[in-house]
Amino acid sequence: MPGLRRAVALAAAMAAMAAAATAAAADGAAGRLLDHAAYRPGTTALSTGDRDFLGYGASELPRAQLLDINGDGIPERFVVAHDSLCGTGGCPVLLLEGRSGHRLGEFFGAVAVLQRRMAGHAVIQVVSRRDVDTTGIETQAFDGRRYRRTAHRLLDAAAMGRWRTALDGAPAR
């Protein structure tokens, strides 16, 4: 019975996260878009599997950005894939926990870290170009172990502009 209660509680928590994350996508919650050019080569330790996933050779330094997304004072690492794996839609990105280097999430596209929090971690939105007129925004929330997709929307250019304005915290015009 305790297993069933835990499963029901987890399902309820995921449903609540999905509802809140969907609202965040619609509202364009304030946050920070991680600029692709700001990923810098560094001494990020990667497992062999993570190196392979991101396309880095053994002697190459992975490019990362550091950002504390859970408020513990230790920055997590957003590690972007080698340029050879990037395209017009974006790049694969891994999120590694600050202390252990454990994989917290896998994304494809430009990453926006929102001010909104779920389970003590920032909600993340991933922007990926679909075609000339359409951009996908995927919202991911932390479930206590890793980031999971809670919502996905396709936005036209005007809606994307409103999302970007809200993300930057500037008043809409």
C-alpha cells in the first residue's frame, strides 16, 4: 500500500507541475535565456556516455555555462553539444548537477531558465526552431530526480516575440 500511495502522490505532483508549467509557457514567465555564444570551454568532467552524447572527443574541452538552479549555492552545469551536432533547430544540451555531475536533464534547443520554481528547482523552457514561421517551446519541470517535459507549444513569430519580451521582464508593447 505505501508504494501505491507514493505512486498516487507522484502522479498528483506531476499533474500539478504540468498545469503550472503550461501556465508559465502561456504567460511567458520571466527568466534568463542562455545565449549560445556564452557557453565557454572549461574543465567540466563528463562521463564517456555524456561525451559521446554531446559529440566531444577525449581531448576536447566541453563548452558549459554555470548557473545555480536550485538555490544551494553550487552552480549546475549546462553543457552544449559539439558544433557538429547543432543545426538550425538548435543543439543538444545536458544539465549536470553541481556537486555530483549527475545528469538532471537533456534538452534540444536554446535553454531558458525561468524564475519560477517547482520542487526547489527552476522551471526550464527549451526553444527550438521548427520552420520559418514556427518555434516550439517545451516546458520542463524537476520531479525530484530529473527534469521531465510537462508541456509543449508551437508559437508563431508574434507569440514568440511576446514570450521573449516577457522572459526579459520588459513591459509588453
